[in-house]
Amino acid sequence: MSHSFLVLAQATAPGFQWIFLLLMVVVGYFLLIRPQQKQLKEHRALISSLKKGDDVVTQGGILGKVYAVSEKEVQLEIASGVRIRVLKNSIQVKRASTDEGAASAEEKKEEKK
């Protein structure tokens, strides 16, 4: 009996399937594809803006300061005199340096007053 209902429902609304499919594609685009594209664009901007002296974190969780930048690699100083080479794409985020962080904290305190 339920099988005949499905056949009847499909016969009465053939355009509904296309509308539902189109709606699913649009929702999928805005929930999945668009945020990924935005994140990729931001990561590319981060990679292209790397310069000597930036404090960064790699995808593996290594904290370091950029010592040198080449086309595909970055040299990070992870301790005094200890440098490692990592791929640019493995840089996950720039950290605010301690000088910048202290200055921005002071600015926030002054704004609150």
C-alpha cells in the first residue's frame, strides 16, 4: 500500500523533484563550498604576506619566528640558534608578537576609559 502512495506522489509532482534537487545544491554550496573557498583564500593571503620576523604556528603545532622566506619554504627559528625548514603551506596562522600584543592591550585599556 505504501508503495502505491510513492508512485502516486511521484506522478502528481514531477517538478518538485527538480526543485528539491536544486535547493539541495544551493544549500550545499553555501554551507560547504563557499566557506572552504573563503578559508583557502585567507590562507593564500597569509602565505603570501609572510616576512622575516613574523611569529607563526605550523599545522604541526611548532611555534617559531620566520628567519628567511623562499619560494616554497620558510626557515623558522624555534629556539635561539635553532632553525628548521618548513613548507610555506604548513604555516597555519600568524601570532601577534609580544610587542604588538602588549601595545594592543594598552590601546584596549585606553579605549575603555
